[in-house]
Amino acid sequence: MTGFKQGSKILSFCASIFLMKAISKRMKLSLLVILFSFIIFGQSADAQVLYKPVRWSFELPKKYEMGDTIIITFTADIDEGWLMYSSDYDSAGVIPPAKFSFKNNGTLGALNGINAIGSQEYHDTVLNENVKVMKGKAVFVQSFIVYYSPAHLEGTVEYVMEKRSENSSTVMTLLETFDKRF
């Protein structure tokens, strides 16, 4: 529900409370404070969820037949100043690597693991661990065998984004769901 619609419903509810004569003024004021708190804190929580510093696209093959091995490319365009933790490092530390999960729906079978293209090794001095990151653009490729046509790619990618400045750091774990028929 959008913030505007949510706020409108809450304001309508508040108006109906004020029209009720059985509720004392103190009770009305208490309810009003609680409801406006939900509006204010709900809006800030929505804003955090709505902003994603990355946009995903998928390059799917145009022609294929059952039994073919195909390659699907997953590309993430990353906002300036942000970095994405890659999928190609050991997760012994605090920040987990990007993880792709593919649903087995009988049309495609993943071969081997996902390959990160162009990740850079980075020693995180705050966490004191070696990781691999991608800036600007993150590219991942995965080979599949086609079991059935038309193919259906379903799954998720869970990944960590970070933006650091001199005085602060913003870290968010995001989950992207994909569902492509081709």
C-alpha cells in the first residue's frame, strides 16, 4: 500500500474517532498520537525498502532447443558510490557473498556455479577480511541445460550493497526475485 493511501485511511479513522462521543478527550489524543506515530515511522520504513541502489537486467538466449546448453547473463547497474559484494569469495567473514538460487521447475538445469565477471579483490579494513566487490556494473553468468521449451527461469539473488563515506557506512542486504519465460 502506498504511503498516501495508507495515510488517507488512517486520517479517516482518526476523524471517525473524534466524532465518537463515548471516548474521552484524553483517550482521543492518545489514539491520535499513536496513529500519527505509525504514519511517520511507517513512511520512513517504506522509504528504506523502496530505495535500491541497483537495477537488474537479464540477457536470455533468443534461440535454443531442448538439450542445448545456454548461458544467461545477469547484470546489475549499481548507483555511483555504492558497491556490491560479489559471489566469488569465501564467506568465512561477516559479509556473505551474493547468492543465486534457481527454482527447479523442470525446464532448465543449472550447470556448475554462477561466475562473477570483473570482481575486484578488496581488503575490508573495518571487518578485517578479504572480499570481492563490484562497482558501477556487476555481471554474473550461469550455464544451464534446457530440458523443456519454452524455458522458464525462476529464482532469487540475495546480495549485500554498501556505501561508505568518511563518517558513516550504509549496508543493506537485498533480495531480488526473477521470473522469466523465454
